[in-house]
Amino acid sequence: MTFFFFLYLCTVKGQIRTKVRETSYRNFQDWRKVTQSFCLSSRGKFGQVFKLQEKATGKIRAGKFSKARLQKDIANARAEVELMNKLHHPRLVHLVAAFQEPGWVILVMEYIAGGELFERIVADDFDHTEITSVQYMSQIIIGVGYMHKQGIVHLDLKPENVVCVSKVGTMVKIVDFGLARKLEPGVPVKVLQGTAEFVAPEVIAYEPVGFTTDMWSLGVICYILLCGDSPFQGENDAETLRNVTSGSWDFDDETEAILTDSAKDFISRLLQKNMRSRLTAEQALDHPWIKDKDISSTKTLPKERIKKFLARQKWQV
């Protein structure tokens, strides 16, 4: 089913103002007159993402249409908007506007054309090495570090939430802040949400989360980026969660042989079961593997495992 909405984007003193604005379907004819393209980009469990064109400027945008039939859904959407209003950084997707329709909340964001990072890596024309992995991981850590400085944890960091700005460049951005939370000093926050392969042990144990909860997820992403496999993947979510809870993982013989000691040490310092023992974003940026690219290997890393990982992820959707 395709849904059509009239989206009004307003500018005040040259700045985009984010609004939650109810509109009527009778405006659809006006929308058609000022729109050159309106197509479905992706579909998820809780909503859809459309490619939009802003009527005033002609700029292409991404419209995230989330189901909001219950008051808690609307409250969650508004919380996401409030957090995104606090996040303005080149490594984070930018929120342009927000609107409310009966049963739906629509977030209008900058359109990022490059696709998911891992899809770019498995492309035939991409040279996958530790060096390129450092380029991507450093950008992700910078974005996450900025969020942490604003007192916000993402809590849903995974490969599909890291996207390339273009199909040819090396710049990436973090997207999807639907599970993000603001942390206040002295106020414990517990959550029971996330993606099984990427959640930290404290989430599964329903213990208070912290900024290093995100760093565990980055460790999993980096492991998959360099090794191709997921360190905790089980036959089902229950087994995966047990694997994460145990905190046990290792490098196989092939990975041991091809990765530098610095790369393996970097992952090891992130995948610490004790969240207090993990690197912070600031410490991660100061790690030799990230800071000194000269020590990284230029050997081409195999892609077959990542291709299988992506195929499995798509099959599970």
C-alpha cells in the first residue's frame, strides 16, 4: 500500500524549523503539483521511507513514515524529534521537519544516496582493507562521540544504520535515532530494546546502560567489518542473546593470520563484558589502530563472509 501526504516545510530567518503538523488528505492535489518524484525507498516493520522532493527548493529529502496509532507511539516519535533537534553534526543524519497525520508520524530528513556501508564494501570495485576500515570506523566513532557529549546514547548501532553519503566517496553518516535516549547524571536508564547481535550484555540483563553501551555495538560492527562474521550470531535470537550474555568470543585462525595485532587489540578493548572496561569514544579515537593509519595492513580483506552476513540479514527481515 502506498501512502500520500502533503508535507509543508517552512523556513524562518533562513533556518529550517522542525514542526509536528497535522495535515489533510485534501492537500494531495497541491502536493502533486509541486512534486516531481515520490517513491518508496524502503519498508520496515514499523513504517516506510519515501524519497521526497521539497516543493520550495527542489531538494531531495527522505521521509520516514512511522506508524503511530497509540499514544505511546506518538510519544516515542516526539522524543526522537526532540533528540534529533539536539544533534547537529556532519556524521549524523539531519532532521529537516516533522509532521503528524492520523495514525502516522512523518520525519523529513536529508536524503543520503550512498546506501548502507556494508553494501558499499562488498561491491566489486571496492578495495576492502584495514586502512579503509579505519576510515569508516573513525567517522562512526566521531559521530557517536558527539552524541555522547550531548548526553545521548544511540542504543541501536548496527551496520544498516551506517550509510554512505554517496556511492563513490568514503564519507558516512549515522541514521535512525528511534531508540536513542538522553542520559542524566544519577538517573539510571534501563532498556529492553535493540538488535540481538549488537546489544550489549547490560541491555540483556536489564541493567543501567551508559555511553559505553554504544561502544560494545561498535566493537561488533568493527568485528564484522574486518572478519566478515558476527562474533555472537546463534541459530536464533535466543541463542544469540545467550552468546552475548556470556561475553565469550574469539578470532578464528584465518582472521588471526590476516589482521594486525593493533586491529585485534582495538576490537578486544571494545568487546569487554564489563562496560566500565570498554574504551570510551574519546579513548577509541586515541587508539593506535585509529590514530596511526600507517600501522594498519594494506592487505585486501576477503568479502565472502560479509556477503553471507548481508544475505542472512536480508533473509531475516
